[in-house]
Amino acid sequence: MAGILPIPTSRVTDYMSRQRLMRQVQSDQLDIFRLQNQISTGRRIFLGSEDPIAALKAITLQRTADRKAQVAEGLKSAQSALSISESSIQRVADVLNNISGDAKVVFNTISSQEERDAVIDQIDEALATLQSTANLKTSGSFLFSGSRTTTQPYSTGTEANGRYVEYAGNEANLRSYVDSDVLYEVNLPGSEVFGGLSEAVRGTSDLNPQATGDTKLSSLNGGAGIGENGSLQLTFYPTSGPTSSAVVDLSDAHTLNDVARLIEERGPAGADIVVEIGGGGLRIRTTNGQLAITEVAEGRTAAELGILTSGASSSTITGSNLNPQLLRTTPIADLVGARATGRLALPGGDNDLVITAESNDAALNGVTVEFVAGTSLGATYTTTGTPTLTVTFIPGETTASDVADLVNADSAIPFQLATHPGDASSALAQGTGDIVAASFANATFGGANGSLDIASGLVITNGGPPVTVDTSGVETVEQLLNRLNRPEFGLVATINDSHTGIDVRTKRSGADFSIGENGGTTASDLGIRTYKLTDKLADLNRGVGVGQIEGDDLTITTANSSGFTVDLAGAVTIGDVINKINTASGNGGVVTARLATTGNGIEIIDNTSGADLLTVSKFDESPAAENLGFISAGQTSVSGAGRVQSADNLTYEVDSVFNSLMRLRTALQDNNAPEIGRAIERIDEDIDRVTFARAEVGAKLKTLDDIEYRLQDEDVQLKQALSETIDVDLAEAISNYTARQYALQASLQVTANLLQVSLLNYL
């Protein structure tokens, strides 16, 4: 605070004296005004310029406090939603406990149909109550839809075989900020409370995606990729001359095409290097010496690319399988088998070609390609001895594009040619270079047998009559998944966690789900057929099994009245049953048993001719014919003209409260004691799941409560720190205010004394 201006004692003008006195009065009045504002508002500063350091600190504290306040609002919403979820889950547990208790009363006792009907009525009410609870909303969002908060999680539909409940949510958790930089899961998806998805039909086959030029480095080695800023060292041992080496920096590479280009461009001086991509990985070769590929310093790039030679040298380095991940963008043509391929690096420029087999076939590896000068353009492919593709060209006239067009138009040649950009001077010049005489031994490599039957399609049963899924024309994995995920199928198809195949699940509670063939091998090739040779008999009929007896279990009679019995003793798998039928004494080839070619089940083909029908009968009291699905309950035999197919008794179902109650309802209607017992067991499992879900919600609420208390403490601390920074000390301000009043009074008195004016001043 400024002091009182000194009273002028020297000879000064009246004007200066007045100015000095006025400044003193104005200074005192300004200080009094500022102190009055501080006392009335409680603030010490009003402008950042008054105390820049304190102002900056206050801005930071205010911003933090505002963020904390916003987070606290979100925290309250999360607590409200979880509180509603907890009470809802408790209601679910109460409903299930009541149903379980009532069902146990009428199970395995001499109960009447009226008593069972009463439980059925309770089940109907429970289904309606549970579905209503599962579809609860708060603040316009569904509680149990996972992260799909605008989608109703459970809906009811009808199919030919009855009623089902379909889950439309997902398994993701909704996350919200519960502190400035803390995201926390603030809900439970319906699949964790009520259930909603079946166990996955897991792709048992590694679809083995092939490495191509467009394969991203990040997808290699099962998704581990290669290290960042990778590099490797190439050492060239020429046929004659000094050894040379070069470090190839691959930090700019994103695909295998990039790797190939960089190795060719940055390889050792004098080395004529050609990098090919095919089959499972890379092939690197040189025509004028040998190569060795080693690591740089402590790197692992060469090993990760499968081309580390450990100091040995060779004119051709064939890399190991790079095991790319299965991605949604992976072409269907790159799955299962592999097409032989190779690079035809011709002398000159703008004339390199890539040769690729039209089909997956290991026999197309090691093909020789020869370019021979002649008077006309032509191409022939011979398989006598070493398979050879011979191209006759006109010197000075025939270009690489001409040869590619010629070969690609010839259906007798099992290869396609394409121009390669590796030696092109520009994109427009690619393929315009002249063909010259050259010979390439073992030009193709990487071919592997096997192909994915994508044309036949699948037969899916999921809560209704079987439907055929047309997979023809599918070009990528994403397109295949989209076909399977069409809403009318009620499925969830995804790439599995290891990115080697696909998983398929049903989301329809109350439905029997299976995937079979449609006359081809599509389901088996994808590894998602639900009825396989290796499946256990003990898993049939939801764990009931086959129940064969000691001695014979089946009788088979053919069209020519030949008959024989089948003893299934020792059979463990479906494949064992088929083998028992085919090798049974008395069969001798009169019938052939196999997996059904359409749908699922065991198909028995009659190889005889006659007036009778092929008949499969139960033998004595064995339940095998019924449990295998050949006959229905109460029947003793089934017949067909030349063919009999068993039902599919190995189906999947959703693990949910709705499915358990629907199964129990059906079992009570049929008075099926084993099925009633199984349904009760499943309801008890549902109760356990609901109990754990409630415990998890409770734990989340406890965590949020702790966070809320901490936020409240932090709010107090922030306000205290802000107050200490910008608020005024009232006692000090009042004291200063009193002092400035006295100072102003003194200034006014001094001014009055010094500026007294009388007539004498003008004499």
C-alpha cells in the first residue's frame, strides 16, 4: 500500500503542490475502494494482472474443480443405474428360487397334471416378469444391453417349434468416467445376468491364412507382428569379387510388399536380389552369388520375418511360415490351401511378371518357365517330366502385358500371369517392357493342397425349420460373417480370439441350434459343423448319451430283405457308431453308414435293390436307436427308400434363465422326469450366475461409493486451496481499510492547510 506523499518544503509552484496533494487524495480513495470491494466480496484479486502467479494457480484449481463436479454428476448416474440393476437382479433371484422350489415339489413324485399345470402357469408369469425386468430402462438407456444402450436387449419371437427369447445386446461393458482420468465399468450386460448366448461352436480348423503382398506386418506371427523400427543385414557373396553387405532399414514397411521392395532396393551393392511372397512367407534369391541374412545388433527382425540364416549362405533363402492372423479383410481364396506362385524377373525393365496357380495344389510347385524367341506369339504347358510353361515371343514386339494377356486367356494353362511393379519405372510403364529370352527353373513355390468349399453353403437349424445359408460369392471373411449374422438367423458369428478361425453362437433362448452341410463340405472346412465323427456319444441328447445295452442294439434290413444286427459295445464317438455299422457281421457292404451330406445325423445308404424299404429297428429293449435319433419315442422302427437318416440329437442351446424355464415348461407338459431334473439343475445354475452378478454389482457400487467420498474430500480441499489463493483475509483487509481512512483524513487536512486562500495572497 502506498504511503502518504511527502509535503513539499522547497520553493515550488502552486500548481505542483496542488497536483501532489490531489494524487495523494486519489491514491487514498482508490485504496479504500479496493479494500471495500475485497471486504464486500471476500476476494483478494479481481484481475489476473493484480497477482499473475495466484491467478494462474486459481484458474488451474477452478478448472479441476469444474471437472470433478462434472465427473460427480456422471458418478451419480452410474450409482443410480447400478442401484436399480442390483434391486432388479435380486427380483430375478427371488423369481428363480420360487420356480425351482415349486418344480422340485412336483419332480420325481406322484404329482398330478393339475399340479404340474400350476407350475407351468407360474413359469409363464416368471417369463413375462423376467423379460420385463431384463428390458428395464433408466435415463432413456437400457440397463442390460451391454454397450448397445439404445437397443432393447430381449425380444420374443415365434417359430414353427414354439416360442423363443432373443438377446440383441452384446457382451461389452459400458464405461464411464468416475474421476478425471479413471474409466470404470458401470453396468453388467444381460448375458452375464440373464444369459443370452450359447457356448460357441468353435472353429476346430485352423483356416491357415496365406501370406500375400498385402499382408500387414502387424498381423504376422499370430498377431505378434514384428518389432518396431526393424532392420536386418544382408551379406552378399558374389560368384567372383569381394563380399559386400548392407543394413536394410524396414522401419517404413507396413506390408510384405514393402519388405520385398526395401530389400530389393537397399540390398548389398552388386547383388541381383529378387524377393517373392507366396505360400507361408518370403523367398529371397540371387542369380550371381549367395546371400546370408543376419540380425542387426540385438534385433529379431530377420527371425520374425522367418528369413534368418544364422550365418549360412545360399542362393535361395526360403522363409518359414509367417502365420498371419485371420482378419475380416482376409480373402476366402487365401484360406486352407495355397496357390503356387513365383516372380519372373526378366532382364531389362518394366517387364517383370508374377505367376500364380489358379488352384490350391502342391503339384504346381517347381514349375519351369521358359521364354523362347520365335516368329509368332504362343504359350504351351506340358506335364511330361518337369512341368514346364513355354512362352514363344516375337523379339522387339512382345511386351510383358502381351504375354500376361495370352496366358490368362488360355484355359489349358493352370496359371495366371500379372505384371509386377517391382522393376517398373512408373505406374504407366508397368508391363510395357519387351520380353527377352530367359529360363526360370523351379519358378513356382508355396502351393499347398486343400481348398475351402464356399459354394455349397450351410444348413442351420435355430428355433425353427432348417434354413440354407448361401455362401456362394463370398470373397472375404467379413462377407462370410455378415451372411451368418443376418438378423433372421439369430446368430453371432465372430473371428475367434486366436484369429485362426470363426466362432458361431446362437442368441435364441428356447431354440435347438445346429450347423450342418448342404451337400458339400463348407461347415466341415470352416470347422463349425456341430455333428462330427469325433463327437462323444455321451454328449447326445443333452448328456443322456446313447445307452446301449449288453449285446446287439440295432437291426438293419435292406431292400432285398437282407438283415443284420449291430452291437455298439465299446463305441465312444459318432465315428465309432458309423464304423460299427459298416463293419458289422452280416453287412458285407450291403449298406454304407456315413455322416449326413445334408443337415446333420447319421445317414445309412442301401446298396442293394429290391421291393422292400431300408429299415432301421431297435433291438430288444436297447434305447440306442431312439437316442441316436433314428426313431422317435414310442416307435420301434423307421423305413426309407434306399436311405435312412437319423435326427440331429447333438444340438447347442443358450445358457439363460429364459431357456431353462422354457425347457422346464416343456418337460412338465410332457411329464418327462429326466428332462425336468435337468431343467431344475440348469435353473439352480442360473441362480448361481444371478447371485454372482448381484455380488459384482454390489462390489461396483461399493467402489463407486468410495470414489464419491474421495471426490467430496477432494472438493473440500480444492475449495480450501482456491480460497487461500484468491480470497481475502478479512481481518487484515478491515485493518488496512481503517488505516486508509485515517490516511485519507490526514491527506484532506494537509490539503486544506496548504491550500488556504485569502485576500492577503493577492496583495
